[in-house]
Amino acid sequence: MSKGKIVKVSGPLVVAEGLENVKMYEVVRVGEKKLIGEVLELKDNFASIQVYEETSGVGPGEPVFATGSPLSVELGPGLIGSIFDGIQRPLDIIAKTSGDFIARGIDVPALNRVKKWHFSPVLKKGDAVIAGDILGEVQETSLIKQKIMVPAGLEGKILKISEGNFTVEETVAEIKSEKTETVHKISLMQKWPVRKPRLYREKLPPTEMLITGQRVIDTFFPVAKGGTACIPGPFGSGKTVVQHQISKWSDADIIVFVGCGERGNEMADVLLEFPQLKDPKTNEPLIKRTVLIANTSNMPVAARESSVYTGITIAEYFRDMGYTVALMADSTSRWAEALREISGRLEEMPGDEGYPAYLSTRLAEFYERAGKVICLGSDDRLGALTIIGSVSPPGGDLSDPVVQATLRLVKVFWSLEDKLAFARHFPAISWLRSYSLYIDSFSSFLSKNIAGDFLSYRKTALRILQEESSLEEIVRLVGIEALTPSERLILVTAKSIREDFLHQVAFDVEDTYTSLKNQYRMLKIIILLHNKCEKLLSTGTTIDEIASLGIREKIARMKFFKDDDKEKFDLLEEEVK
């Protein structure tokens, strides 16, 4: 272990000299307290180090110790249900050790070294294996079986494999490499460097929807399993609530929630809510399929970067087991701010609004780790990782460099508007500015699983909302009397789509989640009523009579129908016809 000396401290940036043979992105221990840091720049005999802990009190002359390894995470049983900080230290263990605040330099293993897990082999002695093959399983929670895989780069024969109770460090199998004749001992835990994407065999085009139960998302702007989405919006527009809703109700197997530089009260909501919430499919606590990474705004700035990489690496690990994983990054703007601060202290040439010139590259490296893949191994299992990142531009300005860089990378854009939020319309996703580039890929999926005319009803609804926007300008200028009856009907139907379909109450037991089939039935009934009203207009019925039809009240109550209330939808549809 080489040892250097601090020559300069500038906030989270420390410059050290004398670190021989140290490499880029190597983890070092800084100062007498041995704070965790990562090498960002090497110049002459000096190493610039990004410290992931508070550096106050650290000064020149103190030692710096090289560890010889990159920033890595521990992957194994014990991840699910855990709450980590940005560098994968378990916050519940730290709370017991050092109290409510994280003591500087505290070194706590990410995974419990004492707890024993029951390992059940699926292969036997003498079997030939390749990287990614599943050796056995550990029932981590009642919802998740963790699959113990052959590490990347290893190929050979199983010399020994045992069933029983093991800690994460104990050997469960021995594999003799074909190439080197070396015997490798396999435990339940493996390590992986966070900046290096985990390996897979092949990436596939995402063609299957991630069903969230949120009507404006699933029907109008869906995201794919293995896709990417961006939620930009001003303060108070509901970015975090949208991510919470997707975490609670999406049909992903695993949720990884990264609170990157977010306010402590928002993370507290997540920590308090998730153990109480029931998974709708299994009726088990939602925390039993969730990993939480909490890096709040009062934690060191530099750790925001590590929290993002820690989260995506854990998500990839579960993807490699064949699970569908959804990663919530809230928010990437805070990560970008951390990059800007470190870049400024490194005295790099600034780009737009002071952000580093490599901002787009870093964001691209992050979002490109999403995807639907054929995992390593001989069983052709499929895994998917969806990334949903929120962006917090100042004042909701969509020309912000972080928003623009993100929009060039993602295929779904959920634009949150403060005027919708102020009008108490939630989710405050703009139906005029948002888009999804996956919709054409889902046509066969929707036709096969829901209905052949799903997309035609969607197209009609979006057209009506678009026409409403144009007509509102006329109404503001000359009044509603200037509109023809058919144009006024557009306004009536658009109001129904907005209030009865798009508006969704997250805190109502029935309204918080709507299945895709019920979303289709709701939209179909609204459009059928519109078509029927158009015919009534042609027969001489006035627009006021149409607007006051009693069936509109029944349609307004559709959102509160239970998921299995098929008869109520049937009766309502018959009444419309």
C-alpha cells in the first residue's frame, strides 16, 4: 500500500503527492481519519482526489493511503430492503454505531458478515459452467430469490458445491478454471467496480411496456422495460411523487431508488412509506423488493456521484439474474451540480452555465446502462433495466443544460408543469409537451394483450386535447359564443379526458392504480360518448343539453371502480351506446 501526503485541500477536492503507481478512479484513504476518496486526476507527481466525506479539519501534511482497488460495491444477499448511503454504507448499522449523523471515516461493511443465508444449489459437482451461470439460489425475502452466479471471466468445472447455511464470505462452491487450472472459491458475495458497466451477452430492442398504473403515463407516454425516461419540472410540480408512484405500482420485479442530493424530508417519506406499503401483486411489504440509496442534500456533495453509480451497479446485478429492474434517480440535476463543483475546483474549462464540458458524456454513460439484455450464462435468460431520472432545472427552465443533455439520450419525456400543479391537477404531466418514442414499438403488444383499437382511441384523445389548446386561445380573445357547437363539444370532451381520465389521486385507494385494461375501457367510454354526442348534434340537440347529460357524472366516477369491476364498465359502455 503506497502512502502519500496532502498538499492542498479545497472543499471536497484534495491534492496529494507521493502516491506511487496510483491509478485513475482508485480508492484512497485521506487524512488521519481515513476518509474515503477517489482519484480523479493524475498530473506529474500529484493526484487530485474527490473525497466522499466532509473534509473540514483535514489539512496539508496528513497522510493519504492508496488501496489499490477502484470504487466497488458488494453484491450479494442482504441488499434487498437495505438503506445505503452514496458509498454503500448501511445507514441503519451506522445509526446504531455513531448515532443520527454519519461519523467521518466510519468503515462499515455493506453486507452483514454474520448473518447466515440458506444456499440451495441448482448445479452439481462435475458440471461445466461459464460466466453468468446460476450455481444456486438464496431466498433473500419472500418476494426475491437471489441467484448466485459464476463471476464474469470464469469458465470451468465445479469441483465442489454445498447446500447449507453460509455467511456472505464463506465458500459455497469451488470451480477449476479451464484456462489457468486455478481453483476459484465462490462465495455468496462478489464485488464490482461501479464505473464499469456489468457484462451481458446481447442487448435487445425494448418492445414490452413497463406498466405503472398511472393513466397519463401508460396510455399516452409509456416507457419500455429496459427503456429510459426523464421527468423535468420545477420545484413542487411532483417529480418525486411520480417516481414514488412508479416505484410502488410498476410491474418491475426490483426497485432501486436513488435519492441523489434530495431534501431529507423527501427521503424520509420514502423510508417511512415503503415498509408500510403492500405490493399489489403479492400483498407483501414493498420494501421486500426495494433497495434504497439515500444521499441527502446535507451529505457531502461529492458523494452524489458515487450514489448514482452505486445504484446503477446494484440494479445491473439484479438485471443479470433475469429480473426486470426499475431505477429511480432523483435527481440527476444534483449530480450535475456536484460535477460542476468538482470541475471548478479542478480548474477545468467550464461549459454551458459552468457545467463541465463532459456533462453530456457522463449522462450518456449512465443512461446507456439501461436496456433489455440476454444475460451472461448458458440459459438465455432475459433481464431488463429501466432508468427513470428526474431533473430539477432552476425555475422549471427546459433550456437548462442538464435537461437538454438528458433529452438527447432518453426516449420518454414527461414534462411537468407548475401551472397544472397549482391547479391541483396531478400527475402534473403536460399532455402537450410530453412524448414517448416507444409507442410504435408497443403496437403489437397492446393489440395482443389489451385491444386492437387501443392506439386509435389514444390518438383521438390526444387530438381532442390538442384542439382544445387551440380553441382556448379563441375563447380567451372573443368568448365561447364564437365557437361552433362541434368546437364546444371538443371543449366538453377534453374537460372529461383531463378531469376524469388524466387526473389521478395518488392517495386514493382505488384511483392510485389503474390496470391497463381498465385504462383502455375508461378512454374508450369517453371517446364513444364523444362520437355519440357528435351524432346528437347533427340531429338538432343543443350543446347545453349534451353538456348536462347525466351519464357524465357516472363517467367521472369510473376512476373509482375497483380493478375487477368489469360489470360496471360493461353497463356504462352499454348506456353510452
